[in-house]
Amino acid sequence: MPWCSASPSPTSLSRFVLLAILVLLCCSFFAVAQNTPVDAEGHQWWQHAVFYEIYPRSFADSNNDGIGDLNGISSKMSYLHNLGVDAIWISPCYPSPQVDFGYDVSDYENIDPMYGTLADFDGMVAEGRKQNVKIILDFVPNHTSDQHPWFLDSKSSRTSAHRDWYIWRDGKGPGKPPNNWISIFGGSAWTLDPTTNQYFYHFFYKQQPDLNWRNPAVEKTMLDTTRWWYQRGVSGFRLDAVDTLFEDPELRDNPVLPGTNAQGDPNMENQYNDKLPQVHEELQKLRKVADDYNAVLIGETWTSNIAELDRYYGQGSHELQLPMDFMFTMVNQLSPPEFRRQIAAVDAAHGWPVFVISNHDIQRSYNRYGDGKNNDAIAKLMGAFYLTLRGTPIMYYGEEIGMENNDPIRREDVKDPIGRTGWPKEKGRDGERTPMQWNTAPNAGFSDATPWLPVPPTYMTHNVASESQDANSVLNLYKKVLALRHTNQALLEGSYVALNKNDPNVMSYLRSYKGEAVLVALNMSSTPRKVRFDLSPLGFGSASAPSSLKVLIASQAASAQSNEVSLEPFGLLIAEVH
Ligand code: NOJ
Ligand code: CA
């Protein structure tokens, strides 16, 4: 073989040069390809991916200690792939005293022993690669644990190396914190530390001191941490509490509003410690690093209007690719007019929409939308709804089997600290964090040991094994819709147009792309409905020869005839338009 000879001839030399050029070209092509759009519409991987949030304590327990772990997640990777999930966001699994169940990090570059080891993490990434499931970690930039070595050093003296990594101030006088800011978890946001007789600031629990992002050393360390994980195979981050990264340097008092919150504290407008403009500069820096790895940034962005949400994409789309739109989660009723309004608003924003109906901080969608009688039908309806919209959906584990909240009944059973301090008005978030229901074995097959939170009795009917056998289950509906949205061009690439916009009961819309169209009709009412569609203004059929519908997915009693759809109470129908 010419390239093996000791002294190459001029021909083999030129062949070698050619080959080297080819290799170089290929390498640079792949490097560029990493950051180039993946399809003709300019859509990137995270725009076609379905994300799925996993609360690691509660997903699968591989070593039977009652707490879920990374090997447990690895063991379920083929389940996730078969379900139609492309990326999992894992809530924090770093070493942590677990005061806020992982959102109090004591080492950003390791795995908590209760969840496994870095080797288990690498194994999970490898398993994910086999099953085409990307790993997204939860990055907690606003605060660390009070047990993090940085904070232990910071509090040790006023001149310690890490003193300025956190926010320390003198009080206004004896027993008087520096200002009136309130922790979202209850009480003052300032705690006096007797060692140095100064207050430190914490937007959340006092065991979660806020980092000082105005200190360049903090910023550099945190950006480097994201790099470290990207190099280890992470495909992006969900950024926790980004709104709270910066505080007013003058520490001005927040305006006080009338009334008190669930924790008994005065209501307040967080004018000086929330959504400060500097947040956006930091997001741009985090994004720059993410772009080097073709990674995605998902934001925990609680906003009250679309203009606010829009800002998180960044003016040149150089901040978050996926700021979560939580406004959908606040429509706590099946209201087509309200959903239409929300979708139209987010569609008009300049970024790619993100839809979420559940997560580990809010009551499960099964309970929020359910009417107590038709909860399964409503769970299917909601799945068929947000998984067929234009945008990226982020599911929450268990939503696909119709898992319900299992709220604690007695204060002494509460694990989430805000449930203990706010009881009985605020029961905390345990109810939406219970173990995944795999089968009918004790503890729903999650663990042989008593789980850290109890499963609800309904696990006997709502579990993966039983629902896999039932063609009409919530799980099978989710699977069908997810399979469709991965292959159907109109759902992947198409525009969204609301249909029959004045109908207060049936939510319907058309997704269309290059002459292909999918119609979705969802009966959000408890009575049967018949709906007629005139799609001729949209280019499908004409007044004399209306378009016809070919059913792709439908609830048991739903049907389509010509251009008319019949839906049972809470029925759904997804059809191809001809
Ligand atoms: C938002 C997280 O989702 C929540 O669970 C946590 O308690 C706070 N951020 C503090 O990190
Ligand atoms: Ca375990």
C-alpha cells in the first residue's frame, strides 16, 4: 500500500497531500456542522427534540436504598427512547446536603454518592448515546450550599480568600438586616453570621447563600464548570433561578405591596433583587460557551408576560435557546380562548416556543386540569395538545402515565422545608415528586426499600407495565403522539394557525408545511361536540370541494367525516388534511 512505503514516490506524496487535505476538510466540515442548523428550515437539534425532566431521587432506585440514582436512570434509557424522548434534564445530582434536595450544591463537579459516582454518570451518558437520549444537567448558578467549601471559607473571616464570593453586609442596627428583602422560602433574605458579625444574603433558604456574580472569579469559575460538563458529554443545561443572579448594589428596599404570602411575609415587588439587566449579560456569556459545544440552554424563566419572556432569547438570539414559558402552567382550566391567546403571544415572540405543563415545583398537570371524573381523558387531551404545538415540549416524568399528586396529609410527613414552614396553607412540593410508577409491585416497582416519599394508591392502575398492555391508556396516547411528532413534517416544521377562533369549547388548529397539513381538534368541554372546518382560505380544498380528513390519532369515540369532526366529552382527534 503506497502510504505504507518508507520513501514515498512523488505520486504517492501528492496522494498523501490530497488525503491530508481531504481529512482536514472533513474535520472542519464536522466542526462547522456542529454549529450549523440541522435542517432546511434552519431548525437545530433542540427544536425537534422532546425533553423530559427527571427528578433523580424519584425515578428508579438501582441499589434499593429508597432513593433513585443515576444507574436507575441508565436502566430506564430504553424506556425513554421507546417513549419518544430525545433528551433528559436531570434535576441536580451533585454533592449536596439536600436541604433543598440538590438545589443546594456543595461541589459543582461531582456526583452525590446517594446518586452514584462520576463513573456512573459517564455510564449514563454512554447509555444515552446508545439510545439517542441526550443528557441535560441542572445548573444552579445563583447560590451554593452553605456547606460548599467556598462559603465555609467565605464566612471564616472578613478577609478570607472567598469573602467576596458571596454577599456580605453590615446590618442597619442591632437585629436589623441590611434591607427589607424577603426570602422566597420565608423570612428575611438576610442571615446574621456570628463569626464575622455580618449578614449574608440568600434569595432561597439560608442554607443557600447567593453567589456574588459581580466578582469576576465567581463568573470565571462558573463558566469553566459548564465547560467541564460539556466536555464530559452533557448536551446542555437547565439554568436554575436565572432571574435572581444579580442584586442592586445599593441594596435599596423593595416596594411593599398589600397583604401577606403563604409564608406569612409581606407581599413585595422584587424590584431590586430580581430580573436585573445584568442577568442578560451573563446569559450571553453562558451561551457563548454553550455554542462551542452545540449545547442548549433552557431557562427557568418565570415571567408574567411575553415581552418579558422575549427578552430571555436575547436581542440577537444569543441568550437562551429555550426560556421556559410557564404562562401555560398558569392556565389552570381547560380554556380554549386563554390557550389561544397564550399561543398567539408566544408565536409572535422572536424565539422558538417552549411548552411546559408540569414540573417538580408545581402541582401535577393531572390534578390541575383534571375534573376528578375524566382525569385520564383530560390527561390525554393535554398531551395531544402541547405535544402537537409549534415549539419544544418539556415533559415531566410520570406525566405520560397520568401520575397524580400525592400530597402529605400530616405536617410531620412533609419533607420539603417550605411545606413545614408554610403548613397548612403551603404543603410544599412533595406531592409532585413521588416515585415513578413502573408496575404493580410494592412501591410501584421503584424500589424494594421504603421510598423516600410514598406512592399514591392509584399506582395499581397508573403504571408503565399495566398501561403498556392497554391500547387506550394515557401512556399509549403519549407514545402515539410522540412517534407522530418525530416523523410528520407538518408537526416538525409547520406553522401554527388557530381554527374556529371563537369556539369556547373546542380548541383546534392547523399545522402546515409545504402543502402538508395536520389538523388537531380537542374538545375541552364535558359535552359532545361537532365541529366543521373550512380550510379553503388556508389553501386546503375549496368551498365546493372541501378538504377531507384522514384520522391519524383519535380518542375512542371521536371521528371525522369529510370536513366535520365529532368529539366525545374531552375527546381528541389528530388528522391529516387532504
Ligand atoms: C428553582 C427550583 O426549580 C426549585 O426546586 C428550587 O427550590 C429553587 N430554584 C432554588 O434553587
Ligand atoms: Ca438508590
